[in-house]
Amino acid sequence: MTNTLMRFAHLEQRLKWMAFALGLGSAVCVVFDNQLGAMLLSLPFCLIWIYCAWLHGERQLKYINMLFTALYIYGLWRYYDLHLAAL
């Protein structure tokens, strides 16, 4: 498992910049009342930070982002169930 995680360790800084862009995009979506866009951008943001926390063994950061990931997955499922399944 560790070898698989470390395979992309050299990309960590790029991933952090990508997470920054996703977080910024998510904030813009919130400001413009685009709930779906915010969730779609926040989910990969959390996944990147889970990966970065696993690289460094930052347990608290990893578990907080795992919680947010679960909430975003539930939110996306609920959005689909309420808005798209009725079509």
C-alpha cells in the first residue's frame, strides 16, 4: 500500500495547487448559489487532501477530509435523488 501511495509523492505540490483551484472554484460556486457545482468541486478537493495526509501520516487531517468526502457523496446522491431522478 505504501509503495502505491508513494508512487505519486513527487506530484504532491501540483496536487496541492489543484486542490487550491478546486477550493477556490467551490467558494465561487457557493457565492453564486450553485450547490451542485460546489459539491462537485469539493469532492476531489477532499480526496486530494486525504491523499496528501496519507503521505505524511496526518491522521486528523485525513479523518476530517474522509468525513467531508462522505458528506459530499451523500449530498451528490441526495441532489440526484431530488432533482434528476424525477425527470
